[in-house]
Amino acid sequence: MNMIDVRGLNFAFGEGELRRQVLRDIHLSVDVGEIVILTGPSGSGKTTLLTILGGLRLATSGSVVVLGEQLVRSDAATRHAIRRQTGYIFQQHNLFLALTATENVCMALELHDRFSEEERVAAAHQILTQVGLGRHLDYRPAQLSGGQRQRVSIARALVSRPKIVLADEPTASLDKHSGHDAVEILRSLAKQNGTTIFIVTHDYRILDIADRIINLEDGVIN
């Protein structure tokens, strides 16, 4: 079963003389539980593709079906439904500096009104312990190393047991050891739950975690 199915996707920024084609006739399928890494040079359209798959950017050409929903020319409600089932991991962590690790992870569960506050805290503690931060539950981001902050980000992405995790350059600010540790934790926990992972990266040190590697250059998948 395809979690992501893209057919004939084209995307451009701007209009008229300022128009710049970013994605060209993209065809891509990702299966349930598959780990796919998308590589390519800067400016090749990797992050643009990731944001379209995550319902963060609206495409108007081709077909982009994610979790059975068509995202091309979709309405806000459809894109919101996809975002509720998707975990996001960013290069710069995007943690709230004033909140503890537990509180940052709990934020991801506030999108889901089925959890009480007590259940959110319990789930946050469980996932933070799984990523090796059981002794850092009440630490704020400034008290954590870069690798630890990225583990909080991974915990936040996985705590709601999403069907898809999208990661944009998740190891770019980490050294080799911390970066590989972070993605290995992501791979292990996601595999336990059958979560599909789509990673955009320049980091060739982490390619070994992937089931499949795709290259995007000048907006074209090679």
C-alpha cells in the first residue's frame, strides 16, 4: 500500500518573467513503513517537495495523494487532516526555549483532543525515555546538547504515533556520531510502529538507514 503517491507533479514560484520552475514532472511512491532518503544539491527542490507532501504548501498541478487524500488543489481542512497524522523534524529543532523537554513534546499532543493533560505527560515521558532522555525530562533546550535537542524533536514527531514522519535535514547541525545516533533512534522507533519516514538530507553519512535512496537535481528525480 502506498502512503505517498505522486504523479506528474510540477511546481513553480512566481509568475511571468519571475516564474521559476522548482519541480518538474515528479513521480514518486512510498510504501507503508518504508524509509526513503531524498538527496540532491541545494536549490534542487527537496524542501519544496517535502512541504507539499506534508500539506504545508499547496500544489496546483499533477497528483499528490498522501494517506489516501488528494493534496493538489486541496482545501485547508484536507491539509490539516494530513498534518494531524504527520510528524515533522526540522534542521533547527524548532523547540520552544521557555518549555521543558516534556512540555515541548506535549505540544504535539495538544492537536489531538482525545488526550487528557495527564495522558499527554505520561506519553511524553515514555517517548523521551525511549530516545534516551529519561533523566532530562525537565531540562529546557538551552540545557541540552545539539544531539539531545534533536532527540526531543524526534520524540515530539513520534509521540502521537503518526503514520508518516517528514524530516528536513535532521542531522545538518550535528556531528557524525550524534547525527547517526539520532536517525538510528528515529529508524528504530518508527519501524516498531510501521511508520513511513521520508528524509531530505545532504548528509551521506546516514544513507545506510534507508530502504531506498532517491536523488533530486534541478527539480527532476533521477
